[in-house]
Amino acid sequence: MSHNPSDGQAAPKLRIFFPNLDGLRFFCFLSVFLYHSFATDYADIRSTGLYYWVKNVIAANGNLGVNFFFVLSGFLITYLLLAEKERFGTIKVGNFYIRRILRIWPLFYFCVFFGFVIFPWLKTALGQVPAETAHLGCYLTFLNNFDFIRHGLPDASVLGILWSVAIEEQFYLFWPLLLYLCPPRYYGYLFSSIILFSFGFRYYHAENWLVLEMHTLACISDMTVGALAALLAYRSKHFLELVTQTPKWAILLLYMLTLGAYLYRQELFYHGPLLLAADRLLMSVLFAWIILEQNFSTHSLFKLSRFRLISKLGTYTYGLYCLHMIGILVTAKVLARLGWNKNVYQVIFLEGILSLLITIGLALLSFHLFERRFLKFKDKFARITKYKT
């Protein structure tokens, strides 16, 4: 992390950059991508040991990548807002909204247009009947996670993954306002209260899986755990020293615990309302520690910024996430037409690798030909910028 203190009355832009977060973002996306991949209609493929191992062990809990995304957002947004408030004495909430609009809205609304207009047109052209249950108004107003809970999975798969973007936008709407209005000395109490409230909400709704996974009040503890980690790292020298000096054996244990919880989530937590409510909280704490370890530890087993390709791909994560269902759908349709989806190796390797490559291609095109046109205006509304060391 790079952090330049103020050196003049003009208060030039603060520069903060966490070089290892892009790599974490890519692995979050990859987790979700694997979770959504490898669909097949052939029972003989589903009955093979390789398919079971990949689909029901390795990728079974890949939706936790979204949880990790939420923790990352809470950490980074809160750290930057804390720095802005300390440096400049206040938070420009309006500028924050403009930056988020420029980053999120263009691609989100393209996906909404694709889902409600292009996708049903393609289905009709292919001789199929569109059967969309999603409500356009909810998608136009970033309330589509509630629409998903009420009506189930949309017909257009590209719409089905946008529920998490809606929750992110809802978080971005109220979070800077909270930090703007609340005295900084009460932030710890505020964050802890939100985490406890979210835990109670999940406990009360433990029997409804869609609510547990997609309701804003169930998910908000993920962002807030990330925010609490940012608060402790930013303000507590003792806490930061604890993270910085964490020994290698403890770091190894941290990653092993996280991997074990990732692979065996259902076996560990799907046992009654208390454990179901604790699931998100415990996973988000592990994810927050990984974020802190990657950013601040001096005894890391590895730093993701050293893996340049992974870190580079991580800068396109938003496009990768929003467009990956299109990549998977296109690949599945093409391979089915060619008859190259009839054995387990074709489904796992050929289809998996090809759909990932197509998704990366779509994300690169989206970023450089579309999103970048809006992103170039972001720094005009930023008091904090990032740079690489």
C-alpha cells in the first residue's frame, strides 16, 4: 500500500494503492465462474467421478467468490473514505456517487439491455420461446436482488448474476452518508452494530436460502466486516503491527482454514439456524484476514502482485463478472451444435477453458471500447488517486 501524506495547504490529491487486491479480485471472479460452469444434460457425464469432483467439490461453493467481493468492497471503500475524511476534514458524498455511477452503471445497464432485449430476440430467432420472469423496473433501480428472491432465477442468465451488483450499489448509496454523518469516534460501534443486526436477520430467516444469500440485510455484514478491518488497519497501530508481524506458520494456517471452509462449507455450516447465520460472518472474517495479510504482512508466503497476468486480469474483474454468463452460454451453444459436448473431458476442459477465454475477450472489448469512455472522467471527481510503486 502506498500512502502519501499531505505536504502543503493546498492539500493535493492523496495517493493510495493496494497492489495485491487485483489478484484477489480475479480469484473471486474465477470462483464464481467455476460455480456457474460445466452444465450438462447428459446423465452419463454427471455420473463420472471427474465431473462429480469438479462440480460438487471444487466448484460447489464457488458462490463464496461473491462474499469475498463484498468484503473487498467494504474494506477498500471504507479505507479510502477514512483517508478522505482525515485528510480533507469531510467526505464529498456527491463526488463519490459520480465515481460509482461512472464505474458501475454503463456495463450494468448494457447487461440489463442484453437480458431484456437481445436475449429474448436471440431465443426467438433460434426457435425458442422467451419466458422471462424478471421485472424490468427492479433492474433499472438496482432492486433486482429482491426481484430474484421473489421470482427466482431469470430466464436470461446474464440478469441472474446482477443481484450482487444491486447490493453493491445499495451499499454505495448509504455507506458514505453514514461515514459523513456519524462522528468518527463512533465508527467502531456503528460497524459492530450493523454486523450484529445482519447476523440476527440471517438467524431469523435461516430457512430461506435465497434470503440468506441475496437479501441486502443478510449480505451487509460482509461489507461491514471489510469496513471494520479497514478501520482497525487505518487507526490501530497495535492491530496493524499484529497483522504486519504475523508469522508464516499462522499465515499458512489462515489459508488452510479458509480453503477447508471453502471446500466444506455445507458440511460445516448447513446445520440449523445458528450455524447458517454464522456462515457469512465466519467466512467474511477469514476473507478480511486474507485481505489484510496480502496488503500489510511482511512475512507473506506470496504476494499476488507478483503474478502479473493474474493481477492484470484482476483489473477487468467487473467486466469478467458481468459478462461471464454470456461467455458460458455462447460456448455451450457452439459446442453443442458441433457435437463437442458429449464426454466429460469436453465439458470440463474444452468447454471450461474456451468459455473462460471468450469471457476474457468480452471483458477486454467491453473495457477498452465501452467502459473506458466513462472511466476517464472518474479522476475529475476524486480526491484520492492510486499509483503503482
